[in-house]
Amino acid sequence: MDDQGAANADTTPERLLDGLRTFGANYTEFTRRFAAWLGLHSTDAVALAEILYAEDKGTPLSPARLSERIGLSSGATTALLNRLEKAGHVVRNREHSDRRIVTLRSSPEVRPQAVTFFGPYTARMQAEISRYTPDQLQDFQGFVTQLSNAMDSLLADEYHALEPGARPGTQEEKG
């Protein structure tokens, strides 16, 4: 069997999903090591990474949006933000015309640390991505978006407010 035939024989939905799961687990490990490097709890580092990423995209988070992104209650997110602010990693701003809206920003001190830590990761990921054509990347983006939408739907429907011991898709509405 030639290299192309071997590659095709190894391309199954199960193998692809396993690769995506492994990538997710590895990303979680990078975040865990970022937490250890900064001396933070892993949940705090996940929140900080979300804040940094949102800033990089030009769409800084509010506390409510951060809460959704990391899966914590409003109260737990407030406590987390208090810890990050006290440690000098996060600043809460009221930069919106509606002064009630709080915007989360990384502190000037933590951004260089994040760039130093994630620099090798970013460079390696960009190098790997650059191996693909724009059409391939567009197809892959569509695929990843569809998988993400399916997961969002599952979390919102079958897995929403799942009680301990209940099975997904069998949760009865409580009245």
C-alpha cells in the first residue's frame, strides 16, 4: 500500500474524533502548565487565557460572558476575578458608553508573561496551519464549526441541568 492508501485507511471518524479529543486534552495541559508557571489555580488560568484571547480578537469579555465561557456561576466568577485582580493579572474597566458594563482586560504586567509562555505554542501552531491551502483551511473551519455547534446544542438540550445519576436525553422538566 502506498503512503496515500495508508493515510486513507487510517482516516476514520473515530480516529478523527480521537485526534480532536487529544488536541483538546493537550490544550488543557498547556493551560494547566500556564497556571503552574504563574502560580495560579487552573480555573483562574483558564479564565485569564479566555480574557487574553478575547482581547487579542478585539472583543474583550464582560464578567457575564466570561462566566459562560468557563462554566462558572456569576458568584464564582466574581470571586475568581477578585483573585485575578488582587494578583495584578486582570483589570476591570468601565470603558463602554453605558457605564454599567464592565470590560475585563489583562494587566500590562501579565500580557508579556502570557506572550512568553504561549509564544512557542503559537509559533508551532501557525507553522502547522501554514502547511494547508486556504481551501483546506476553509473546509476544516466549516467542519470544526459544525462540531462546535453540535456540542453547543447537546449541552443546551440533552445535557442541560443534568441531575446526578440521570442519563442525557432523559431529563424530565421540573415544574
